[in-house]
Amino acid sequence: MPVFLDSRQDDFETAFQALLGAKREDSPDVDSVVAEIIADVRARGDAAVLELTAKFDRLELDAAGLRFSEAEIAAECARVPEAERQALETAAERIRAYHVRQMPQDQSWTDPEGATLGWRWGAVSAAGLYVPGGLASYPSSVLMNAIPAKVAGVERLAICVPTPDGVVNPAVLLAARIAGVDEIYRIGGAQAIAALAYGTESIAPVDKITGPGNAFVAAAKRRVFGKVGIDMIAGPSEILVIADGDTDPDWIALDLMSQAEHDESAQALLICTDAAFGRQVAEAVDARLQTLERRAIAGASWRDFGAVITVADLDEAAALSNRIAPEHLELCVADPEALAGKCQHAGAIFLGQWTPEAIGDYVGGPNHVLPTARSARFSSGLSVMDFLKRTTLARMTPDSLRVIGPAAEVLARSESLEAHGLSVTARLEKLNR
């Protein structure tokens, strides 16, 4: 059973703090193993990647087999049912249209002193996308990572997707083709991250790596950060639903289970203003858990980390939501826009009872790669900005240097950086001669 809390109970704050602090992610100490894998790939390149792929994925390859050939990709794509193909194309079209609107504009202006200032945006040259294999192989994640990169203007986009025992998910390859991916490698784990970051004889290095993975992949991304950029270290999925009691309890139950079925460590929370409605939702969850295919996973998540919280009003619900800073926030209330204005910290907000979170996972348009573990307090979901970098521009004229140069001289002297100041002084002296 989930935890049932009531904000009007004396022990609520203690219980709520325990809910916030619950350790949901199994984080084995894999850093030393990952460090060895990365060092091995850096030292031996393809040979290390091939040995590790045989060890962990039970797949014997040679260097030429690391990358899917165009013929292999075409053959696998042809296996995707037409309905799935059309759905992927619909999703891709909507995701692309949304992310095109995120593209920032270059700026340039001349200030009152006559200096020309501004900035320009440019894409990273190459990006690598990690795609989990096995049960967690999601073509939708390929679209969500690859399309923003291509919209941003990334010239070379490579993905690594493990194929344990040689099993391939054709929809993943089709999604990669639809999104415009340039290279697809059938490798995974920390060795794939190392190959993307440092390069091997067969895999050229990239500038940024995005995409989710297991503890080994997360640890590898932490270790290569600085050599390359990364998107984030994502934890188990989570959803918070705020409801006023006018939505079908079964709908709410299904929305909660849509995240609980991801992982036993996922978290599904409900905040409502009516305790009886909360119990109805819990009963609906129990009923759905009798038939869901992934009921063992969803049931464990709901049992260990689920919660139904009753509050006095929606203002209190918003305040608790801001403390939770959920990855996904559904507002199943009469005026979701008004409530959304009070919810400052959330990865993605879904407005109204007709907007299930699952729409956002696939075809809504906004990205589904979102901050977890309360990191929505300070970070955002994946966007084109993750594949762009800003370069500032400045141009002085003789007149503008006369005006602002002396201040630079003063500050350079105050910091005991003589050459800094002299580089300005030499120019001013020439102007004054």
C-alpha cells in the first residue's frame, strides 16, 4: 500500500520529509569498475570495446561490425509495422516543430559609448546519443534526443545502442533514421560512453553525450564530463498528480501507473483536496494492478514509493509541489493554468484532465528527457540549448576605447595584472599622441 498523508495531521511534516528523502535509486559502487573500463578503452580502443561487448552483451564482433551498415539499417527498418512507422513519423514531426521554436537568435548592437557588442549561437560539431538496450529500449527517446540535436545544427550525430545476444529493436533504428542520425553503433555500457568521449580507431569522438542508461552508464558520464559535455544524470521516473476530485479516479490511477510501470524505483504521487477521492484513486490503482502486464514492477513502485496526500486547498498543493519539484506534474483541476502559475519547480507540466503525461512521452512536442530527483529546482529538460553554445562578440572603436579603457586600466592595476593594463594603455597612448 502507498503512504497516506494528511497535511492537517500533527506528524505531517516529519512524514513528508521522509517521503522527500526516500532513497529510490539503487546506486551500486561501480565507479572503480567504470574507471578501469574507460582507461582500457582509451588505451586499446576498438580491441577493448570488442572484448567488453563480448563479455557484457554476449556478442562477438570485429571492428567492421561495430557500426550498423546502411543495408542492415534498411532491413531492420523494413520490419517495423506500418502503424508504428506512421506513429514515429507523427511524433517526429511534432517534436521537430516544437524544438524549432526554441532556437535562439543572434544579437548585435552598438552601445552609447560606441562599442559594438553581441553574441552568436553555434551548434556543437558532433554529439553522441546513448540508447539503452533490452527491455528499456525506447525509440521515442531516440527522437527526443536526436531531433533537438539536428534542429540545433549538429553536423554529426552518432548513437550507441547495445544489442545483447545480437537482438535488435527495429523501431529504434527507424527512429534514428527518421531523426537524421548519421552513425549507429551496436555497443553499450561504460565502454560506449568512453568510445564516444575519447574515440577509437572506428568511432570518432564527439563533443557532447546525451541519453539515459544504467548505473555504469551514469558513472561513465560523470567521469567523462569535462572532456565532453553531458546532458544530466537521470534517476528513476516520477509523477505528481494534483487533482480537485472532478476527474475520473481511474484516469488518475492510470496516469500514476504510467510512471510506476517504468521501474520499481519510480515514484507516483497524488495530492488532492478530498481524502475520499484519494482513497477512490488508490482503489482504482489496486484494480488496474490486477491486469497490467507490468504489474509486478508498477506494484512494487506504488507499494514502496507511492503516496496519496490530502491537503486543505490547491494553494497548499502548489506549495508542496514546489518542494517535491517533480519530473512530471499533472494538474487535473478546473483551472490548471492558474494553478500552474503557482507551481514554479517542475520538469514538465500537463494542464487539465485531458492531458495525460503519456502524451508528453510520445507526441506532445516538448521533450520527455526531464530533470528527476528534485533537480527541477535548478535545471531544465533537454532542448536545442543542450546542443548549442554561445560565443560573445565585442568590437571597440577608438572613441569607445577612450571612454571605457581607463576603467579597465584601473581594474587591471587593482588585480596586479600589469600586462592586462598595458595592453589598453598602449592603445590609449597612441590615440593621445
